[in-house]
Amino acid sequence: MTSVAVLREQIAELEALSNETTESRSFATRMMMRGIEQMHADLTDAVDLALRPQLKVVIDGAPVKGHEIRVDALSRLLYSLQESISSVAQALTGKATERASLPGLIRDTTSLRLAAVFPGSFGATLRGPVDKKVEEMIEAGQDPLFPQEEVVTLLDQAVDAVLDVIDLAAAEGTDDGPIIEAVLPLGGRAFKHLKDLSDAIVDRDMTASLDWNHLGHETRHATVNKESARRLNDVLTMNRVTETTEIIRGHLGTASEFHGGRLEIQRDNGDVISAKVADDLVPRLRDFYSHRVEADAIVTTARSTATGNERKSYIVTGLSTLPEAPQLPDVQ
């Protein structure tokens, strides 16, 4: 794979050559200019495609005949897949909401575009935007095609989370717990759209094979068919999801107790709450370690209609310090 720097040097050379020959109007020069313009376009496209993530979707089943697919089946599948990815991305930033519209930045960051279709039952190539992290690497003189460290974008994380759920639904066994544990922290919006995705597969009796690739990572593969989609649908249907806000008062641990975007708060009554932290709050966490705090939290609750069991997931979106709780005198 050619580096971005080399490709851009070649583009610059073509632009310089084009400028040098602009004044000439001979037939030979005009033909050379066309060739230069085509090479310039090809190299520019090569840079763009190399830096953009790619999701290949191959569909089989009832809506597919030859290499054609019903438009209503395709549009429903791609729409629910896009909405699942975008809603998961919002949850990963720590700002999952069930009703409010998705922020424009999340939409832009996770928006996939239909770039091509190809034979093989029916296949479609979807491409995402160039991520801000990648643009910053280029500005800093680093080559994103040969990164020194793994580059993981929000879109990468969101697609991985969706594929994780698909894999869990296809796994052998009857324990539905892992599916709920994976989906619950993603909030009510993701719950809804993942159910819509499973509905699209089940209702149209089709199979979708997904291949995700970005910046030289190994291709991530997952397949959702009617059976695994029905299982996912059943699990999500049998759990009613609600979202509420809650104020949690308690003691926040030391820095060593903060791992992977999560923290633990020991309530004043002794109970311990494990919660994800909103991205914009993470840089300020050290101001609150080892203090008694008041935390604003979004609480997502899944209640099984079959067993009545509840599972809860917490996202802390705000923190403020509180005076230490008064100590009760020892009883002699």
C-alpha cells in the first residue's frame, strides 16, 4: 500500500506539470492535459478511498433474485443498520438519549454512503467519512495508512458494538443474558433500532453478511440470518426498556479505580454504583477523585416481561463536589 505522503507528492507533481502546460494550445498538449487530469483524479480518489472506512454488505434470501433486490427490503435494512450504528455511537460518547434527536456531529461522524453495488447475490459497498483523528494525523505529518499505534475511531467502535450484538445472537446456547448486557448500556434508542434491524431480516426472510474494514485493520466479519435475527428480536421484545435521570450522592474513588471510561461511586448507604462516564466529563474527573460527589446520571433499565428481573446501566453526565457526610458519634 502506498503511503498518503507519496500519493500526495504525486498529485502535487501532476498539478505542477498541469500548470506548466496550460499556456500551450496544441493538440498534443491538450491530449496530455486530459491524461494528467485523469491521473490527478485517480490519485485523489485513491487517497480518499484509502482513508475512508468501508462496510461491505452481501444479502441473500427472498428479496433477492439474480443480482437484484427489492428496493423496499434494501432501504429498510440499510436504514435500520445506519440508525443502529449512529445510536450506538451516541451512547459510546456517554450521551445516549431515547427521544431527543441525534446531534449533527454524531450523524456526520457515523454517516455511511452507498458507494457501489456488486454481483454475488446482491452486494453493496458503504463508505464512511474520513475521521477527524485521521485528518489530525495528516496535519501532524503522520501517515494514517501506516500508523505507529492502532487508530480506533468512534465509527469503528460503533460498528464493532453492533457486530458484537449480532455475534452474540448467533452464538450457541440459550442464555440471553450476554445479549442484554451488551445492548443495555447502549440505551433505549439503540435498543429500538437493533430490534428494527432484526425485524427487517426476519420479515423479509433474508441473510446479511457484513465485512468492516478501516485503516489496515483485519476485516471484521459478522452474519445475521433469519434464525439469529429472530433470537435477537425475541430477547429485545421480552425486555421493556425505560430511561430516567437520577442524582447519585456518594464517594468517588481514587484515580487507580477508574478504568476504561467507567467509575464507581459508593452511595452514602454503602451501595456501589458502576457507571460509564460521558466523554466530555472525562478530562475533569481528577478534580473529583476521593471526594464526596453529586452525580447526574442517565439510568437505562431493562425489565424482563417473562421473569420480572431488572438490569440497570448508568451513564454519569455531570459531577459536583459535596461536603463530607457528617459522622455519627460512636455509641458507648
